[in-house]
Amino acid sequence: MDPDEKWVNLGTYRVMVHDKTRLGFYISPGKHGRQMRDKYKARGEPMPVVIVCGGDPMSFMIGCNEIPHGVSELDVIGGIRGAPVEVIKGPVTGLPIPANAEIAIEGFVEPGNEKMEGPFGEWTGYYGSDIRPEPVLDVKAVYYRNNPVKYGTTTAFPPDFRVVAGGVGTGPPYAGWSCEQDASNMVAIPPSCGSALLVLHVKFPNCWNGVSTDSANHRSHVTYPTSSNVCPSTHPVKVPEIFLHVRYPPGHSGSGYKLSDGTQMPHADFWNTWQQAKLVQLVNDCLRAGKNCGQVSG
């Protein structure tokens, strides 16, 4: 809500989970939410915020559009539908919360309360902005429907992102073997599985330092999260988790079985890349030309 003019802004802004009671968020300069944020900071007052996860599609679409200053997106949505948007008054912030929201989070942003945020992987594969101090939302309340539905898109890898996982020196729970698909019982030596399938597993690290897309050993720019699934401060950016499973038919079981490199510890290599010439061609011939080129490969 604008502290001077008292109108409510809805926007589609990215949110980062810092821990169970704190969220980070980024709003681009010039956006109405950013203007309101700056006003509260200049006043030295906490800014009330409601974050909705799983709103109706029209709210999401209107929140992505440029609406004139002083006009609430709630009014635009109601005008399109020909009926007011049903909301409830937030018990903590007093802000309107869409009644059909799947998940809603209330809290306040205290002036000067900042923490490193970003970068963020957009669904198209590029990473917006950088790592910088951004405001922190202190969560005061969380509301959700029974069996809430959270929809969205998968965060993509940055171009030329490469990582090697597994191999000599690693082992369960990041790489190993099991019978059938049960990775929870992973072992370092290929077991005898009888008539069951022998399965090789490699789990790729999904905590990134946010700076380097590769490193000399193809490993040090990434790491694994803690047992509570939190990325360390040295590698704060989560990327999609990849878990490789290779199934071998019965008969390839036993401790004497070795891979083609002569070891028994599997490793794998992931490389997200496009040929630059091909990428330029797609941008020119498809994106800029407004042409649907169908399924392509790089």
C-alpha cells in the first residue's frame, strides 16, 4: 500500500527463501512496488507486505502488466470480470488478501533490514540481475488452503553451466548403487541383486556460488545443501536438482562388477550449452522475426 496515497499495488516479483521466518525479494527500479518500498524506507517505517503463492491466473497476468500509477490491479481485475475481487482483510497487515489464494504470507519489511539476494534463474534460461543486498520480509503469519496447489515454472540453468558429480572420492548418498530404484539404500560397491535390476545413481549438487558457471575441477563452484536442505552462504543459489539413474539388467550384479573406467564409483557430467552460432540464428530467425520455429536442438 502506498503510504501517502493509500492505494494497493499488486505485482509479480521474485521471492527468495532465506530461512523459516525470513524472505528476500527483488523489485526492479521504476516499478510501483519499488516506489512504495522506497517511500517507507525514507519515512523510517515498516512496510506491510502480503505474498500470494498460487493466485488465480488473471491476478498473475494483470500483476505482470503496466497499470497506471494510482490504479490498483484489484480494480482492473474486477473491471474485466464485471464483479469485485473477493478479498479478506489481513489480520496482521490489514492489506487485502485474495480469498481464493492457495498460500498467503503476511509480514513487514523493517527499514535497513537487508540480506544478500539473487541471482535468480528465469524460466527462459538467463539469470536476472546479480547478488546484492535487498530487503528482508519478516514473516508474521502464513495461511493456506487444505492441500494447496503451488504452480510455476522450473528455474533454468545459466548458459554454459557445467558440473561433474560422483567419481572416486565420493560415495553415498551422492553416488553409488542399489537394487531396483531404491536410492535410499545406496552403497558404494555394486551389490548382488539376484533377479532384480542393478541401478547406478549420481546426484548432482544443486547449490551454486552464483558467479562461476564452471571451475577448474568442474566441482568447486557448486556444492550440496545441508541435511535440512539449506544452501551454505558460500553457494547460496539453488539450481534444479538432477538425479541420474542408470538401470542394468539382471546378471550385472556383484562386487566384482566395474565400470568402463575401471572403477566402481559412478560419475556423471552435466553441461548446459548451445552453439553460439546456432543461438544467434534462433534469436534472429525466430524470436526477433516473431516466428514459431518449433522444437529445435543446439
